Amino acid sequence: MHRLGMAKCVAALAAIAGAALLVCGSGSASTDGFVVISLPNKATPRTELGNAGVRFAGAQPSSSHGSLFAIASFAISAALVSAVTRRAATKAPAGTRVVEGRSIPWNMWSVKAPLPADVVENTGNAITLTTQTGDANWETCHITFNHRGEYSYVEGQSLGIIAPGPDKKGESPAKIRLYSIASSATGDDETSKTVSLCVKRVVEVDGKHANREVGEDKPDKAGTHFPDKKVYRGVASNHICDARPGDTVQITGPTGAEMLLPEIDDPNIVMLATGTGIAPMRSYLRYLFHDKAGAVGGERKFKGLAWLFLGVPYKASLLYDAEHQDYVKRFPDQFRFDYAVSREDKNAAGQKMYIQTKMAEYGEELWELLKSPKTHFYLCGLKGMEAGMAEVFGPIAEKNGIVWADYFKQLKKEHRMHVEVY
């Protein structure tokens, strides 16, 4: 069908769908190519229509709504099959936001009205990802929540956690804490009903702050405790890391548009992460190299290069190494990874191996990549990472007659330098 003719057809179908929805119930768009329709009955059934057809969750529509519902289903499904399924309207519907011409999920669940999500067993990962290092805050956890298909998000977004409290200010529940999502949009189990986080348990001993006096600290789920010291335990991080299957956690969001993947099939994606800053990178990699959603006809949609630099203090602190090893084995021409283990490794000059130290080994190669309009850099983790990039690229830029600080700003304006540091 001619593109213009298809557009007219889709418009007509959409109009029919809109009229049907006025009677049947309400509809809202999501960015993974689905439309959710809620009908006015007690069970509040949800129907998700995608390119693969129609699937129901919850109760089926009542007979009084059946024919109009079918019309709405058909019309919206046809519209979604068009080439503009992921493109946004001028004004985004509630629960979404338009970002660079596409609609993404946005604050579907708020602090005043959070979503209760049950902790479930992880798919492929233990809860505790790290092993003892001797540090008080040695533990990093992978936790999965079942949102029952009521929480849409895209790779690169963040999720809010509301812990029971009290927090530092004595407030209960505690103030919301945002965490980068570590699973792809379909979840680790690829059901589109789960979301996972990568969270470091915050434990500080004899520091500036304490919420447990001497004798008050009790063993956490990992068995760590310091009964003879004053201890500060991060309220949200300990709430998450101590959660086990069957527990319920209040979540908000999603939010965040800084770390979204580009909408082309062959970008160069360079990822720089310190510690749990790997969370959004893992979400990308699951989609690019693992999930069925990232493949068509048995072939991966992604045709570019993904290169990960991960910085951790100890080898025992490495995160998702088995997954990285699997990707590089199956996609050696498309995936590379390098680790910077600061307290154990050194470079040829005897310097501690931070991310910028490791990057410097590939400085010229990375610079050539950076000059390509298809290259996107993603930074997530400690704030010092930006200064580290200046260490690597500043001298190379100067050699090429470029001021790195100005070039960095230009890359951000071009939406090719994505920074989420804290």
C-alpha cells in the first residue's frame, strides 16, 4: 500500500477506535508499541495490543462492550502496525512524556499513589552479586519486582523506591530514592511483568552520620553487622537488599530521559560505569544481545558496536561478569568490555587502575569512535568520571586543535554524550 494511503487508513481506524473508546472505556499509549485499554467494570481489565496481536490480562470485557471493544482493538492494532508505532503525538497522554519525537512512559506511579510490587525470585542471578571484601559496604544486590504488567519503562530510565523509614530526618515513610533500572523493558524473565534493580547496600561505620548506636546494629540478610560501633545504614538501600521473595515494596516512576538508547540500528555505544552505575548499561546489553525483543527472524536488530568500561574497587566487586563473558563469546565483533579494578590492578606506569586509566590504553581508538556521529557515550556512576574523561581526551583534543570542555558541551547538545552521575 502506498505510504499516504496507509496513513489515511490508519487515521480512519484511529478515529473509529477513539469513538469506540468513548463508550468502552479509556485508552493510553505506551512506548513499546502497546496500547492499554481499561474498561469500566469491577475487574478493570487491561488489554495490550501489539504488532503480534491482542493479549488480555485480567478479566475479559463484558458482552455489552464486546463489539465496540473489538472495533477498538482492531483499529488500534492496525495503527500500531504502521511505521509510526513508536512516534509520539504532539501532546503526550497522561503517564508519558514526549522526548525527541517519541513518547516514553513517565511517572505512571507517584509518591502519593505508588505501585505495590512484590519481590520475586531472580532470573539467572543470585540476590547478592558480590563477595566479601572486608569493607563494611561490600554487598551489591540484584532484586526483581513483579509489577504484574502495570509498570511500563524503557531502557535507561529510573525507578523510585519509598522505604518505610524513618530516614535521616526522622520521616516515615522515607523520602523517595531513585535507582537506575537494571533490566530491559521486558524484564529479566521477558514477560513484561517484572523490573530489576542493582543496589549497593550502604553501610558506614563510625562516620559523620549514625542511625544505630553502639550495640544496636543487627545482622542484615548478608550477615554483616557491627555491634561494637556506631553505624549508619542507608534506609532505602538496606530496605531493598533485605527484601526477599514475597515481600512488597512501594515503587514510583518511571522517570529519566538522559540515558535513552539512540533509535538507530548501528550506533557505537561506549559505556562507562562505576559500581552500580552499570545498571542502565545492563539494561541496554540485555536488549541488544539477549532478549527476544531485540531480534527479528533469529538475527539481532543491533548492528553496531557496544563497548563497556566498568570500574570497581576489587575483583570480588565485579558485576554481571558471566553475562559479559557470554556476550563477547557470542558477539565478538560487536561487544567488548574492559574492567578497571582500582585497588588491585595498576597500569604499566604503576598507577591505580581507574576507568580513565583503562580508557587511556585505547585513547586514540576511542577518539576516532567519538568523532563518528553514530557514537554515543554513556556515563553512570561517580561524579569524578567527567574529570576522568577530560584526562583521557583533553590532550588528544588539544592535539587536534579542539578545546575538550567545549567539545564535551557540543556532544551533550547533540545528545551523544549521556551523563548521569552523583
